[in-house]
Amino acid sequence: MNLFGPKRPLAAEEWEWQLAGFRWLLEEFEGLDKHRAGILATPDGACFPDSKQTGDARAAELLAQIMTIADIADWPVRLVLDDGEPELRAVSQMHALTPETGWAMGTFQMVEDGAGGWLAEIVASRQQIGNEAALVATLAHEVVHYLLSSTERPVPGGEDCHELLTDLAAVFFGFGIFLGNAARFSHHTQGELGTQYGGWFVAGSQGYLCERALMTALAISETLAGRDPMAAAPYLKPHLAHDLTQATRYIAKRDIFADIGAIDLCEYGAPAVARA
């Protein structure tokens, strides 16, 4: 036993569930070669260039770019922007919190297209248009719901883990930087509900996996893709870059391919499915 080596970044059960999730994703979405053909989306303009579009049109443009990265650019979709906001819970005269259970700021459902077919309807909050990176995280999560709707096998852990697996899959499909940076947020409001300082200081969470879990998933995903996970660090909040470093060091000391291959998905309620 090496008492001074890198420590596992997650508790044993959560770590093994992530390995199961990655095995399931590789099996469902064309394997390692397909994964390595994808990219890691970055917020430097390479994936989401500056645009003259504003408002709802800009949100639709971002959605199209996300679907291109996810390799489903031709799948039918309809984006609906609404003016909803998360419910705030006041904790003092100056501070408010959003629910700690996490909030995705979006929804996904399959609906009839009016011509005898189906399309995905993605609903997102219009308030996020002012924070494009957070909007990308929201839309990526919902696009991945669309991808997962094409599968038939239960996700590891069953339906209770579906949203967690959706976050994990969003990292797998290249959006880990955005989900990590958006997982927790804080800002001052400009409304009239707060104090003489101009509003509440609002803090909360978005999504389902915690920051450390997202950074662990990012390190695993990039390692599987044959890329250096630490290339993501300059785009991350400093504490996330630290978490990514810790996870990357641990993974570098292991054979992550063997770890994933050793997982028995039957133990997670996702038995093998015969493929045509």
C-alpha cells in the first residue's frame, strides 16, 4: 500500500459508479474510437465564436453549435425560451440561496412535430442568455438527454441515476469545462427585494453531479480520449483546476482502461444487450 500516493478523488461507491457510467457510454455510443474522434469544447471562441446574434436567436445558435459538437446536428429540435427563474430562499436580509438539490435550468421532452414524426423540445431559461457559458452547460445537458433517448438499455444505477448519468454523459461528449464552471454560481441581483446595496447576493447550484465529481469525470473522459486532461485547467475556475489536478494524478497511477473493463454492468442493473 502506498500511503503517500495520489488519493482517490471520490468515495469508493461514487468512483465505481463513474467507471460503470463510462463503460455504459462507451458501449452505447460506438466505443473508444468514436470517443477519441470527439473534441473537448472550450470557451475560447473556437467552439462558440463571437456572434452578431442576440437574445433568443443567439441561444438557438448556441444550441446548433452544441448539437454539432455532439454529432447530432441533423436531429430535429425546437428550442423554447421562457422567463422562469429558480425559486430563491432568503437566508438573511442580504443573502438568498437557490435549492441545494441542484437546478438544471432546462427541460427536455419528445413531442409530435405536426407531420407524423417527432422532435425534441428543449426549454431553457431566457435569463441565462446573459451568461453564455452557463447557457451552454444547460443546453448541453438537455442535448445529452436527447442522445440518451436513443438508447434502450437502463442506465447504471437505474432511473434514480438518470440525471446524474446525463451530467456524466455531457462530460463524455465534451462539455465538462462548461458543466464544471456552471455547477455553482453566485451573483448580486439588481432587483428591489434586497437591501440598500441594490439587491440580494444569490448563490446556488446548477446540475446534478458535484464539482469534484465533474472534474473526476473530465479527467477520466480526457484520458480515455487520449488527451491530456490538464489542457482543460486554464479554462476552469481555480478550485476546479485543483480538483482536476488531483483526479488526473490519481488516474495517471492507474490503468483506467482496465478499471473500466473490470466493471460488471449487471451489478448496476444494465445487462448486456444483443446487438444486430
